Amino acid sequence: MRVLGGCGAWPAAGQACSGYLVEHDGFLLLLDPGYAVLPRLLELAPAERIDAVLVSHGHPDHCADLHPLLRARTLRDEPAPPLPIHSPPDAVARILALDRPGMLDDAYQLYHFAPGDRFTIGPFNISTWLLPHFVPNAGMRLTAEGRTLAYTGDTGPSPALLDLARDADVYLAEATFPEQVPPESAEHLSSARQAGENAADANVEHLLLTHLQPGSDRSLALRAARRAFGGTITVVRPGTTIDLDDT
């Protein structure tokens, strides 16, 4: 897995919002193409090389760059085949409606799933959970050849996080705040400390902290997670690469 971006809300200078390129057996799955993800993706692979997109929820810091990705695939001399997009219902409807009617109709195939569904994308078996956020959000567990990546999207506290993360090789967890989530967001967002507690309870191998508020002190997030979790912890940045076979 290659981290393309890990900012929450908006991309800080030189950064990008949530975006993760997951590869197995040559299949490229783009997970959550948020703001400013596309330029970083194109440093690694041409737009037409992406095999599918998987979206956790409809906030633009998780899906806005789906639009330029589709433009990059279709506004060329030889348009790429339709891109499979998997998302909760209506999560990307506003993004797909940004262009004139019909312009991108041949650029994608949209597959809706309800959080709680299980399905496959290429070599990946996907399990999903409905997790609490301001809009419907799907926590996702991706498994291929016995290796597991668990991803929270954005979420408040939930008992479902234990099932999502249980024994995962890599747990990619939203950690917008280091220690305390402000009261107005406490049901819908998480802290690094909570991510560490979940990782410890779920017996996770490697905890990745992502979606930090732009300008956050990364060392505070790491310290907060370390209070509860004694395993490997990484605060993601663009270019962070995780080989699940090495976990």
C-alpha cells in the first residue's frame, strides 16, 4: 500500500487528503481519492492504469479527486475503459455531476454497496461495517491471500471497530485529533488515543494514523496512540509505503 495523502478536511501545502493505492498481483485499487490525490497518483501510475476505485463516504476530502481522475482517463485520444467505482449510495453523486450532462457517462461504472455488505474487487475480498460519521461511512476490511488491511474511513466510537480491526496486519485509522475530540464532533470523529486503544483491543500488527488535522503535531498523535498500543505505529505522510508481506 502506498499513501498518497493523509490530511483531514483540506490538504496542507505540499500535501493531499485521504488517498491510498493498494496493489496485489498487479491490480491497482485506489482507496478514497480525496483532494489533491490525483497529482501524487500520477507520479506512480498513469490514470488509465487504475483498475478500480473504492470510496468510504461522500465527504470531498475522501472523493473529490475522482472527478479529475475520470477526466484524465476520458479526455485523451484513446479513452480508457470505464472505471469501476464502488461506493455507498449517493456518496459520489455530486462529484460525478460536476461536468456537463453526459460528458463522463462512458468513463465509469458505478457499483453501490450498503455498509455491512461483502463483495470482491479484483483479488480483494471486502467486508464493510457502518460506522458513525456525519454522513454514512463504511469501515472496510480488505483481504488478499491471507493478508488484511482494515480501514476506518472517518468514524466516531463504535463497537464495530473491534470486528473491523481484529487481528489485522495493518489498521489504517482516522486520528483527526491527538487526545480529545471536541464535544461537538465526539460521536463522529476519532483521536489517536482512541485509535491506539482500538488497535490494542483488536490485536493489530501495525497501526497507521491518518486524517490528522492540517498543521497538527505528528509527535503528539504518535505519543497519544502509544499510551495504549505497544505495537508498530506509523503516522502517515505522502509516500509512506507498507508491504503487508513484511508485517
